[in-house]
Amino acid sequence: MVNIVWLVLIVGGLVVSALHHSMLPVTQAIVTGSEKAVEVAFGFIGIMALWLGMAKIAEESGLMRAFSRLLAPFVSRLFPGIPKDHPAMGSMLMNMAANILGMGGAATPFGLKAMEQLQELNPVKDVASANMITFMAINTASINLIPATVIALRVAAGSRNPTEIVGPTIFATSVASVVAISAERLFRHFQNRSKS
Amino acid sequence: MIALIETISEWAIPFLIGFIPLYGWLKGVKVYETFVEGAEEGFRMAVRMIPFLVGILVALNIFESSGALDSVIHFLSKPLDYLGVPAPVVPLLLVRPLSGGAALGITTGLLHHYGPDSFVGRLASTVQGSTDTTFYVVTLYFGSVAIKKIRYALIVALIGDAAGFIAAVFICHQLFH
């Protein structure tokens, strides 16, 4: 699917710009797009290094394991086959906690660390495991309690009640998460069936 | 309740940055050396995702700058209007999964143009806050471990996004209309 989406974005875009006779802006966009990718990746290095360093201390001191043991029972059903005290569980829980608490910068490093640890459990290294997809679905639905950026935007725009959207946001994000996780379960089920 | 949550999120980062090393030190971990050892990985991880990011960002840039995205928005705004989505919010729904920066720009524009306490402003705020930039997250997470075959990951994430949008439109109609 990702191949088709990628192809449609590129070829579709090029066809439309050909119809508009505007090849120059598109050429420009191609160049800036590739530059931006490197910018984004390099912009990450600092915050990633910080939290990966912290994660290493938390791992060596046993803090991560204690944290997983405490909270894993709540999420372990979502990730069958991952032992409750596996490092991947600790990283995933830290990622979710950081998202829920709105610790923007911290969630991604823990999420990527979790992916690396899930990769260790993954039998086929270039194919996503079902647990990875579940974890990613939780992240794209981005469960959070405080949409801090939006509240700041509303304050800046002069809202009389900037936080009134918190309730609706929690509702929408919860629905998105539940549906994404259920959809993953369905796909997992049918793929297993078609294999056996 | 909201004040409490805000206080927690304000304290979370400073608390962890202090607590993790302190706990480690009490457990006899060589905290600084261990920190540096872990931090080294940051660079490697960032570099590993570059090819994946280049692929997705170039494709998205082409689609956006060519006007193809505008055509899709134009095409969909009539039927979506029927379903209770005001036309000005349609671009946001389509852009939200594709580009975090562009979505933020659209939301900011809507809040200023229609007012944050209008129906459009409230719906835009809810949509902006309730989901993440799906394409980017998928690229980043699988790119960081160099996984090329993501199976049904993208479709699952997009189903989640669609559900989130429907839920946002529904709840805003219930509460704010």
C-alpha cells in the first residue's frame, strides 16, 4: 500500500503541475523537500540524545523495569508475546506516559527506542511485526490529555474559553485509538488465518 | 482538574531529568558515563531515518506544491459539507495526516479568520489536537529501525484518523451547535 500511496503522491502531483504548466515550482519543492528531511532528522539529534541517555540510566538502575512491572498489566493485553518486564515494554510505557502528559519532545525518543527493542523480538527484520503496528497505531492516534499547542493557539487568537476543546479532543483521540487498535486486531486475525 | 493536569505536564520533564540520575546514583550506577553511552545512539538513530524522511517529504511536497492537494480538497468539500463538515475545515482534515506544519498553519488561519469560539474554530481546534501527523509518525517509527515492509500499518493508522475526524465532527455538533 505504501508503494502505491507514494507513487500516487509523486505522479499525481507531477501530472497536475504539468496541466497547470508549472514545472518550476514543483522542481523547487522537490529540492526543498529533500533538504527539509535532513533538517528534520538533524533537528532531532539533541533531544534524542538527551532522552536516550536518560533511558540508559533508567535501564541500568532498574527504574525502567520497576516502572514496567507497575504499569504493564494495563497494556500487556495489547501486546501479546512481549514479556511484562522486557525493555520494550518499559520504553513503550514511557512513550505513552510522555504523550499523555504532553511532554512533547520526550515521547518520540522513547517511541523510537521501543521500536528498536521490538525489532529485537521481530523474527523477520525488514517486515513490521504486529506488535509494532499496534504500537504505531497508538502513536498516530496520539492519546493526550492536554493539547498544549492548540490551547496556546486559541489563547493567541483571543478565545474566551481556550480549554473548552479539551473534553472534545480527549473524546476524539480516544475514539481514534480504540478504532485503530481494533482495526489492527482484525488485520492481524485475518493475516494469521490466511497463513495457516 | 485541568489545572492539575497542566501542573503535572509542566513539572514532568524537569522532574524526570532530576529523578532518573539521582535514582541511578543511589543504585550505584555511574550516571554520567551511562548517560553518554546511551546518548551516543541519538545520532545514529537520526541518520538512519534520513532516507525514509527524504522519500516521504519529497513526495508530499510535490503533491502539495503542484496544486493536486487543492484539487482533492475542492473535489471533496461538497460531499463533506453534506456530512456536517463546514467547507473551511475540509483542507485541515486532508492535510492533518500529511503535514504537521501545514496543518498548524491552517488551524492558526481558521482561528484568526473565523474566531476561536466559532463552530469552525472549535472544530478545527479539536481536529488539530486529537490526532498526529500520521504519515510522518509511520515514516519515522519504521524508518528508525529500517523496516521497509510495513504491511497494513498505514491503512490501520488512516482508519484511526478517519474515526478521530468523525468523532470530532460528531462531538462538536453535540456540544457546540
